[in-house]
Amino acid sequence: MKEINENLKNIDDELIKRLNDLAKDNSEYWDLRCSAYEGTSLDFTDQKSKEISSSSTIECGIRSFINGGWGFVVLKDLDRKSIENGFQKAIKLSKLTESLSRNKFKINERDPLIEHFKIEEFSSLKEIGIEEKIELVKEHEKTMSSLSSQIKNTRTVYMDNGIQSIFANSFGSFITQNYSVLRLFNLAFAQKNGLIQRAVNSVGGVGGFEIVKTEQARSLSQKTASEAIALLEAKSPLGGKFTVIMDPKLTGTFVHEAFGHAVEADLVLNKESILEGRIGEKVAIEDVTIIDDPRMGRAKKLNLPYELFGSYFVDSEGIPSQKTTIIEAGILKNYIHSLETSSRMNIKPNGHGRAASDSSRPQVRMGITLLEPKEWKLDEMIEDTKNGILCEDFQYGYTDPTTGNFQFKCRISYTIENGEKKTMMRDASLSGMTLEVLNKITAIGSKSEMNISDGMCGKGGQSVRVCDGGPFVRIEDMIVGGLS
């Protein structure tokens, strides 16, 4: 790794040899994750600063494994003695948890990976002063506030992080990474006659300051404020069963929240998934194919000058990111796995053991989850729908992977009457059972109308970068609710 952070220089061949000596006859598997972070956080509300901060942090996570028992130690001091002491403590903890663990298993050995990964920034974050970042946030705040007197409150959050990391394990892997992540987030509240509506939008990616120079990022605040204002004139829908067309954002929410969590293998092993024991079974109509593919390079196909927000080179356990086909032609093909879950199920890991940071333990997590497109155009779907609702974007929701029950609240929706898009509505909610919905799809949109959204996904007290998306999708007999 070029220009390696001083605090990471102790992670060398000599230290790795020492750790292997300490692990001999004491640990079946170990890994070490160390990172140096340099970041900026800006948070403005109503054009006033709530937070302006730059940070530089170092942390290291050490794991040891013995026969079903894990030991995990977090360090902030990366001198050799501290790492050795932390390593020995992790071994002691793994011996203790092994004695208490009911699930005895071995970690399946993997071929070592020795690699250096780096993202080239077109506009390096290190060369952008904090003053320019503050001006960017101020401009977005001003754009929202000045759009209309109906805009009563605004918020803009900017976050970036430059990361240098080292991963090593007992298989002989030694992986270094050098990359940066950036995200810009807008929130606007509009008010009229006592009614308050809000809109939220964001753009994020793996790369440099070029992310906020794209057309999508430049127009973010205008879009957010305009959506909040438009919702003031929207009506509330009547409840009932309708033919529903979900836009790409809502499609992404469905495949991630309602379906994706149910294929996380830790939930499957804990008997908390409707998909337990169903590999090889038909779970959706034949046209449905769902993948999780967080590999770098997808953004180039979308003509973006940066990598997608949910993409990564390797997961937090040193397993390369890869395309995992979850459903193929309606058949459930795979769960997504960490080292532990893949070892317990005796299959190969597929790069989904992810942690929010080196001070957190890896969990089974999604990366970029997508419903693959077919041939329908949105106009064709609408024309072919007699009585329905077009639902756009996601506000919040609930899903239970144990039962498949879900409920999502949409930001904007439109009635469809006799093949024509009509009245704008707000506060529409969709509810149903995941597998039933996957079998009531009657049309899947085209690649040209696909979209991929960025976000943060929470699980087990951690949040990781993700993307989800797909095309427009039409579903028969969905339950729609609204405010009276």
C-alpha cells in the first residue's frame, strides 16, 4: 500500500509470524482487521450548522475461533505489544465461548488471498478543503429554502471518509485497501394550511468529490424541496385491493427488506426465515430472478464516475465480493453467507460477512440487491392496467422475515384509471406476504427504466452501506391502505 498510514506499518510479515506462533495449538482460525479513517461530517439545519467536524481514527478488530466459539477484541493502540496482548486475549475469549457454545463446528479453510485494492478518485477528498465542503452544503440548504415559502424546514448532511485498511488471517491472506466513501443527504419539510409533508433524497458512492459534482447530486436539493411541495396537493387513497405498479426505488425496497433479509443465512440457521430449507424450491413466478452483486464496476454501465455505494472489493472476512444468484427463474438457489454460516452449512462463502467498522463483528449482510429486468415499459404497464395505483419511493416500513409479513409506506402514488395515470396521492401503504407477492407479479420492467438506490441498512446494532433496485414491477391484488 502506497503512503501507508504510520499506525498500520506494524502489521507486517514479522508480526503475522508472531501471531501464527501464538495461535499454534491454541486457535483454529484467526483474523485481524486494522483501519485508519480520515473523514468529514457536516450537518446543517435551516441553513445553520449543527455539526462541522473532521476526524482521524484508528481501530483494529482481532478474532479467534475454536470449535464454535469466537473471541473478539477491539484495539485503538496499534503498537506490536498491544496487538500481541489483544491477540492472546481473543484466544482466551474463544476458549471460554467454546466451552459455552452449543453449536460445535469448524471454519472451512479457504485459499489465501494476497492483494492490494485501490479506488482512483477523480477529485481527491484530501485536496478539497473543508471550506469548499461547507459551501456545498450551504448551497443545497439555500436552494431548498428559497424554492418556496411553503418550505419551512430543511436539513443537509454531508459525510466522507478516506479509508486505509489491512486484513490478515490464519489462511495466509493479506489484503490492503485504499478507498473513500461519500454521501450527501437532503431533507425538506413543506407546510400548507396546517398540513406538513416531507421529502428525503440522497446520493452516495465509493470515490472522491466527483460524486457531488454529478447532475444527480447537483439537482438533489431542488428535487427534494419540489417533492415536499407537490405532496401538499396530493390526496389520500382509499383502502382496498388494487393492481399496484412499484417504481424502481420501491422494487429495491421490496427485494431488500421484504425478501433479502430472509435469505441471510444467520437468520435461516436461527429458524427466523420463511425460506429455511427451501433451496431448490419454486418461490416466485418464472420471470423473477434476484441477485446480490456488490462487485466493483457496475457503475461504469450506468455512466457514473464513481462506484456504487454498496460495492466493495472484499467483505470483512477477506472473501471477494461476487455475484450471488438468489432466485433464478423463480427457483431459490442460494442464501447469502459469512464464513461461519457457510461453514455450518458446508458450502463456499459468497462474500457477505460484513461489519460496520473494525470495532464491530461481521454479520451476514446484503451488498447490492437487485431484481433483474425483463421487457415491459412503464407506459405499457399503465395502459394495460384498468384499475390500479402507481407507487413511487419508500418512506418507512416493517418486515418480519420469520413470517414474510411486510408493510411499506410510499412517498408518492398515482391512481390509474382505464390505462391512464391520474390523481396524485400521499400516505399510501402497501402490505402483504413476501412469497405471495413474488407469485402475483404480472409484469417486470425493462433495463432502460431500471434504477439503483443507495442507503444504510441496520442489523444487530450496526449499519452498513447498501444499494438496492430493479425495474418497475406490476403486482395483482395488493392490499393498499391510506389515511382517512
